[in-house]
Amino acid sequence: MQYAAGVRQTVAAVVAAVATTVLVAGCTPSGEDGAQPAEPSRSAQSPTPGAATGGSGGAASATPAAPGSPTAAGGGAKPCTVKEVKATEARQAAVRPPGTGTGAAVIAVANTSKSTCTLQGFPTVAGAGNGSPDKNMPLATTHSGAATTVSLAPGAKAWTKLTFVNVQGEADGYCVSGATPASFPTLVVGVPGAGAHQIALDDGIFALCDNKATVTAYSAAKPS
């Protein structure tokens, strides 16, 4: 009968349509039958507590650098070594005790390397007898002020000021204490962690009394 045939055709069409729908619904975007989309990993959903993401996409440490440390002051730079710095300048200071000796000197050490480094602390000082570092006469030093970390870019300088017990009078002069004045063609100045460096005064020799000096910590600011 035509009616029964029509019913069979309609039922067949419905079954085919349902089967097509099931096949389409069971396919993933990649076309692999039966696969399910992967869920985002836990690390992508929520960062590890205490971690911060920097502008470059890397994780940055949540622990701040201690104030005054080389990392905080020098942007991660390491302390200067003896091969990275050199004493480059020694001048009689503008502000000095009265007298006819050197009175006070301003000393500069420069970063001669190609990388930034840091230094911190006070210099040691010794007179070089006859200009020879192996004939040093160490000076007793008194520290003035507080030491802070100095970050030195390549070519930059750090400064310290040495104030002596000044020589009085003319000719060979005299010391108020009664000691004999000392004179040195050069000084050997120490840099904490970066060795000792010999330096000559730009004009004349170092003349002082009592073999002692008051010294300031190395600083980025040039003292007067």
C-alpha cells in the first residue's frame, strides 16, 4: 500500500537524521570521534600562592631584597673585586685642618671593568715608604659617618676623604704632639673586598703627623 510505504520512508528518514545528529555531536573540534576537550591545567587557572608574574611573563620572587644589600642597591650587581676597581685620583681637600701639611685628601676609586659592581665600607690607609708598597706604614684610622652600598657602573667613581693630623710651621714643620712629621710620596688605600691600591697626590706629597687619619666611608658623592 502506498500509505505503508510512505510511513516506512518517513521512519527511515527520521532514523537517518537522528544518526547524523549523534555523529556530529560526538565529534571534537579536531575531528577525532569521541575525544573530549582537555581542561586547562591547574597552573594555568590559578598561579602558585606567593608568586608574581613580571612584565616579561616570568615568575618574580615575592621575597624583597634586604635594604642596603648589593641586590637592593645595585640591581643585582655583585661586590667589586680587586680586578674591577682602581685608585684613580688623589687631591688635597678644600676643607682641611689648619697647618702647612696635607691636612686632608680626597681619594677616588673607579670601576674599570665592563660590568656594574658594588662596594661598601671604609678604606684602610698606609703610607708607602719611599713610594714602595712593601714598606707600608699603616695609619690608625677613625671612621666618620655611616657606610652605605655604592653601585658603580663601568667608569663610575666612589670617593672617600682622609683627614690627617696636620703639620704646623714652615720648612720641615712640627707636630703639636711633639712627634716628628711623616711624609709619603704615595699612600696605599684599601677598598673593602677589592684589595689595596697605591695612589700619589696630584700635587706634592702626603705630609702628616701622628700616623693617623679620620676616614669617611666610600660614597658616590665627592666630598669637599
